[in-house]
Amino acid sequence: MIRIFDGCEIEENLKEIIDSDLRSKAKKRARKSKDYYNAKHDIENYRVFYFNSDGQLIEDTTRSNIKISHAFYTELINQKTSYLLSGFDVYSEEEELDNELKFYFDDNFKSELAEVVENASKIGFSYMYAQLGKDFRTHFKYADGLGIIEVVNPLTEEIDYIVNYYTKRVDEATDKKVFAVEVYDKEQTFYYLIKDGKINADTTKSINPRPNKMWKEIENDNVKVKGGKFGFIPFFRLDNDEDKSSDLRPIKALIDDYDLMSCGLSNNLQDVAEGIYVVKGFQGNDFNELQNNIRVKKMVGVGEQGDLDIKTISIPYEARKAKLELDEKNIYRFGMGFNSSQTGDGNITNVVIKSRYALLDLKCDKMQRRLRSFLQPILDIIFNEINQKYKTNYSPQDIVLDFTRKVMANNLDNAEAEKIEAETRKTEINTLLNAAGQLPEATVIKQICNILGLDLNEVQTQLSEKISTRKSINELSDEILNLESSETQGESSNSA
């Protein structure tokens, strides 16, 4: 094959690399997991057979064969993603840095990150890539891991290229797919098309290869396109676990069993509803004629000694129901999810709610650790840009990665807890005041401020004149409580 561009060392092997990836077992498992997320289960391929009188295996097309995919996997993945990122935020105590972080970690970034976490959980791995935006900041976007190949240098064991391929269109003349291929290195991106099994340069690209960073500048009233390099391959991978396996693996058999039990019950109800026909003295040629007479004509001819009887069979409903409930329980248990249909004894306290989230918390803790490592190189890029732009020396230690998760709560429990907390504070203050005669006034004031969560310096400033007049400690404590009350009222009025 003639080389299209200098610098792309894998060009001659590119078609083979993609073909090998399409055949890989890891990608096949990933595609199966994606199918289950889209509620395309193995039950859809379920077929019913029987042996005829000649001993031949024949597919039965007359019996009911209901195929329903129960989308447990979809719910579990969406649960994990939403719960893990429900309170995600990146901020800094330094105002200038915090303002800059808001440009990077905005709603668009959080949306893209949610796609990355969802896809990593769904198929086992996912990617985010960097690109230069119109605001001259690096933006980060989600990339589907199914179409991405890492080309590793066998000598250095480092990634030399990232190949991203996807279906661009279907050729109308041949009705075959045309694949678009992008090959990334640390400096530039090469664009190809695969059509009819042949790879060629993508002539629709005006610049090919193109730098990984491109922008426009006006020089002497002329618009000039300029380019630069990142210095790194602009792709970052998030793995669901060390084996890059999806969340489907521990529960696939359970979901398949649930589908089979549920559809089997539906088939039984539909087939047995009409009963089994016992025919004596049938006057006809074969059983096909008999079946047609019963199904279409609703009648059958019999001899003088003939008879027709309909037998019904009781369906083992309770056994199937128990099996379905057991499968559902195990799906949420081994899938480590929150079963919203679980009712319990009706006593839904905050402790009960928290216990039901225990398995989901464990699963999210595992992903959270991986997500923190995944975000580190992205943070390094962001801080490098900020420091170069403002001549600062910020580092990731100056920020907070907040993964506080939001959990539903019982408001009655919360009100009761606040009441107990207020009574506890009151008891502590009364105990402290009873011992005030044996303690220095400054110590008592400090402890009261600690109990009420007030700023000691601010309180001392406001009470300095009163302390100098030697008021009693009870009077001082009353005034501190009045300060807290006035602050609370001020906050309430502001909220209103």
C-alpha cells in the first residue's frame, strides 16, 4: 500500500488493526453489555423446538413464544451514574481560582463526565478526549470506547497512537458501511475512510493531517489558520475495574433466568388458556386437519363412538412467582443496586433508607476511587493552562473534588434529630453556666461559642465593652444567645 501521509507509522496495518479489534473477545463482551443496557437480551433469540414422529427436531411455530426483556441492567447503570455524580463539584477556597474552575467544570463538563461514567459501567471502559475550544481553553468530551483502539509500542510499552473508528454513512450504491477512521498521536490527527475494504485518505478534510490544536488569527486583515500540539495523546481512559469488565458480568445469568421464568409463565397462560383437546373417533386424515378445525372452524367431526373433551392444566404459578422474586432480589443484591420496589415493614426511617443504599454506596466507592485517578491528568492540563495564563502557581492541592452524594431522607426523622440536637446544646450550655463560677469568663465564652458554632473573635469584639464592665457570666451568655438569635433572624429574612 502506498503511504498517504508521512509520520503515520501504522497506516499500512490500519485495516488489519481495526479488523482485529472487531473480532476481539473483549469488544464482543462489551457489545453484549451494551445490548443488555438497551434491553436487547438473549431471550429475543429464544426458539421452541419439538421432535416429530420421525424423530426430527422441528421448530414449533404454533406455540406461544413471548419474548420480553426486563431492563434491570439499564436501571442499575443509571442508578450508579446518577447517585455517584449527584453532588459532584470541583471548587477552591481561593476566589480567583474558583472562578476559573467554573469555566472548566461547568454543566457541559459534568454532562460529558456522566456519559463517561455510564459507558464505563455499561461496557467496562470509556474515554474522554481533549480539544481546543473557541475560548482558547481545553474542553473535554465523551468518546465511545467501542470504537477506540490503543496502539502500544512493544518496546516502550507506551501508547503511540489512538485509533477511533465509527460508521460514517451507508453507501447507497453498494448498501455497505463506510467507516471513518481518525488516528491520533501527540502532535496531529490523520483522517481516513474505509470503503469496500480499502483504506484511503479522507479528501473531505481540507487539512489532513491536522494539528491537535488549531485556531484562527487575524494578521494584516487576513485570517490565518494556525496549529499547535498538545504534547500528549488527547485521550483519557476510565476503567470500570482492573479487568475492564462491565457491571453485567455478575448478574447476566440472573437476568436471563428472570426473562425465561417470566416469559415461560406468560407462554403457559396463553397456551393453556384454551386447554388440551381430547378427541375420540376423529374422522379425518391427519392431526393438522384436526388442529385447523378446532382453531378456525371451532368444530370437529367424530364417529358414532367419538367424543371431544377439553382438559385444563393448573399452572405452577406460585412456584414461578417465588422464583421470580428470588431472581429479582439477587439481581439487586449482586448488582449492588437500590431496589425501589422493596417495601419492608413500612417503617421507613433514615436508618432504613441508609441501609438500603449500602450496596450502592460500596459500588460507587469503588468507581469514585477510579474516577479520582482518571481526573488527575485532566486537572494537570487545566492547572497548566491557568498558571500559564495568569502567571500563578496553583496545583491540584488547592482544590476540592467533592463527591457528596444526595440521598432521600425522612423529613420527620430530620426534624426529630434537629430537636434532639437543640436540646443537647441547651443542656451543655446550662451545665457550663452552672460551673461558670469556677471557670474564667473567657473560657466559658469560648466554650459557648464552640457549642453554638459562633465566631469567637466576632463575639469577643461585640462583647468587649460588656466584658470590661464585669457583667455576670449569665448576662454575657444571654447576650451571646441573643446574638445567635439575631443572626438566625437575619438569615431567615435574607432567605425570604
